[in-house]
Amino acid sequence: MKILSKSIPLPSILVSLLMLISLTISAQSPTEHWRPSIHFSPKKNWMNDPNGLIYFKGYYHLFFQHNPKGNDWGNMSWGHARSKDLWHWEELPLAIPHGEEFIFSGCVVWDKDHVSGLGDASKDLLVAIYTADYPNKKQEQHLAYSNDDGLTWKKYDQNPILDIQLLNFRDPNIIWHHSSKQFIMSVAKPLNRSVQFYGSKNLLKWDLLSEFSNQGELEMIWECPSLVELPIEGREKESKWVLFNSSQGVQKGFVGMQYFVGEFNGKTFINENTSDTKLFVDYGKDFYAAIPFYNTAPNEVMWLGWALSWQYAKEQPTFPWKGQMSSVRKLSLVDTHEGLRLKQDFQPDYSSLEPTFQAKDISISKPKILNGMKMLQGKSYLIDLEIESTNADRWGLKWQSVDNPKEYTVVAFDENKKQWFIDRSHSGKILSPGFFKLDAAPWVEGKAKHVRVLVDHSMLELLAQEGTVAISSLRFPHSIKENLSVFSEKGKLDLKQITIWEVK
């Protein structure tokens, strides 16, 4: 017991204690006004990388890095959610809890032929392969399996299935390679800036095939690799292999994702670009560790990522949860003047839905506020702009607080610099100095000035120019009520059309 000093009056101590309790309660007040509606976030506690994405029996399953005990990183286990439509997510009980080992990132595959020999052969079998992290000792690849569609899991009693005695060796992702009739695992050696490829016939025994390293962006470690075959739009039945990994992003010191386009022969991946070519998935700071869904329809590759940055993840001011996922995006490749480039499309396909608002052939020379639409205050909608022509210096969209005009967010195109950008430097609560830097992406020559922005409370995602440009950025406005305007600076903007879909 601590004895209080007689020189401090008891009422003063009580007042101080009450103030401290009040501040603690205030700091932990729920922030549901920032919670995305259609981007998954856990009901409570910390979340980072998506894991084990798989489409199975009518559900898209999302497993994820989760701390079941708190709102900060730790006690890493696999959380679980599922969705039928990629909009509405149902959170399920904890899938794979940690033991003495932390359960790090990995994947889930459907062992439809029961080649592993695990579980009940009369029931469908899902196999999870993930990194077991023994803090400050080593990382090795472990396996767990499920006979009840991923609701409960049993850890394999002969783990590990792959161990090369490294402290950093993680994030396995698996595909079925039809040509070589084997499972292919991509797994990262982060400090080596390399991805190793392993082959297996039964998901239990893995043989090293090859290693891809030291190309592209090398400033930060490599994590969360994935290898996929993507169709090339406009070229019937043509495809290329693409290797993704998480690394440094566009801005120095901030994480992001890169990709390599090339060929894979069942053993080796060959990059078709020069080794110093850097291709980035997303030009924002809040898209990381994305991996594709397993078992989707042929030629339908979809993924989602963690919509946050390690540089300020601890400072995200949300409670009782921390961390959210990006939208689901469909992937393909398209031809550009600089070669094949990644294309991303929001999923589900909003174009097939009836728009909530649409107007055509509009000319703007000063800001035009979009009023009278409740969905703009609900803050879950997709806005689509098709540009006919412009002689303006800058044009785009601006969200501005009704109560405080100095609080605003801008999504726009700079005609002089030829770049798309999101400016959140005055967007509300600023988490770190990185928030003051523009998230900007270069113009893709030959692609139309067409942009879509998905708005979901604290999430902003831009896909422009046929989905060849992506920028994902968080914001935390103090004001709940705000106006949305279309603006044009120092010139006229002719819109072919503006379309808005409300998302419920």
C-alpha cells in the first residue's frame, strides 16, 4: 500500500483522480462515425494484414492478423469474417489462436482431392498454411486444417512443414499451378529482399524450386508475396504472370506494394522488365499486404489489402477497433505506352447497379456544391467523373466541413504537373507528419480522364484512367457534416457525366 503524503490535501487527490478517469474514458470513447460501412473492420481490437482469402461455398472468407486481447499489435492470431456480396461482412469467432508461437500471415487452400490425407475424408477440407513466429528466435511455416468450412481449425501435429532456420522467413501464399500439376508456395525472406518458390504435391512436403531477389524497390524489407496469372484486356486468351510483394511504397520511408510482370514456368519467375524498374500497386500510404482470393472463377483474380500504414498505425484514433481493410478489387493487365500495367476495378461491379444520381454535359468554372443528397452525409458512396475537356489548372472534388471551412479534403488532377492527388493535410485529425504530404500518382499517357472515388467514412480510394492509377488514403474529419463540391481552378471543366451510387 502506498501512503499518501500529509502535505497533499485529500480533496485535491480525489479531483486529480476524477480528472484522470474522465480523460481515460474520453480517450476510449467509441468512434463509430469513422468506422467504414463496406470496408471490413473488426468489432473491437487490433487488425492488420489480410490472410487466407478464399471463396468457398458462396462465401468470400477473410482471415486476418488480429489481437483478440487489445487495441494494439500483440498476441497475433487469426480473426475471421465472411461475406456473400463483398459489401456486408459477418465477423466470426477467432479462427486460429496463438500459442507459444504467434500466428503470422499466410493463406488458405481447398484440398478438394484430400491429397494431404488430413482430417475427415468424407468432408470438405480447407488447409491453412501460415508463419509461426517464435519471437526473437525464428519463423517457420505451419499448417492447420478445417472440416467445417473454416469455422474451427486443428493445428497439424507434425508442424513445421517448412523450416530453413531463419529469424525472418514468412508470409506463405499458395496457388495451384495447372501446367506443372503442383501447388506453388511463394514465401518471403524479408531481409534478403527475396521471394522463394516451393513446390508440393500434397501440401505437406515442400521442395525449393527457385528464388527471385534484388529487383525493383529495395529500400525496405519484402513481405507478403503472391504469384498470380492475370488476363491481358483486349488480347483474347493472353495472360502474364505477376509477382506482388509488400515493400517500400512510392514515398520514401512509407510502406507500400510493388509488382513484377513476367513469366512463370512452374519453377522460375522471370521479370520481363529491367531489374531496376519499379512498378507500384497504389500511390497512397494506406494500402498494404494485399493478397488474392483462392478458388475464384477462372480469370477472375480479386484481392484486398490492409488499409493503414505502419508509420502511424498505432496512432489511428479509432475505438474499440484499430485497422480496416481496403475495398475488394478485381485485377487484370492492360497495355500502356510504357508496357503492361496493373488494372484494378472496384468490386462488386457498381456499373451494373442503378445510380442514385446522374447528370450529363455539365460545365463548371467555379465550385459546384452537390446538395440535397442524404447519402453524402451518410458517407458511403461511389462517385464517378467522366471528363470531356478542360483548360483549367486543377479540377476535382472537395469535401469541406460545414462548421469549419478550414477543414477539408481534396481529390483532384493537376493539369500542369500531370498528376492525380489526394490532399488530406487539412482533413481533420492529423496522425503524423506523413499526413501533410500529398499522395500523388502520375498521369498514364493514352488513358482517358475518368476517375472513380469510393468514399466510406474514414476511407477514400481513387481509381482513375481505367483503373491503372490507384490512391488509397485515410482521413479523420472532426466534423461529421460536410459539403461535397466539384471544382475547377483557373479555367473551365466540361464533364461528360457525373454519377453517384449510394452504398448500403
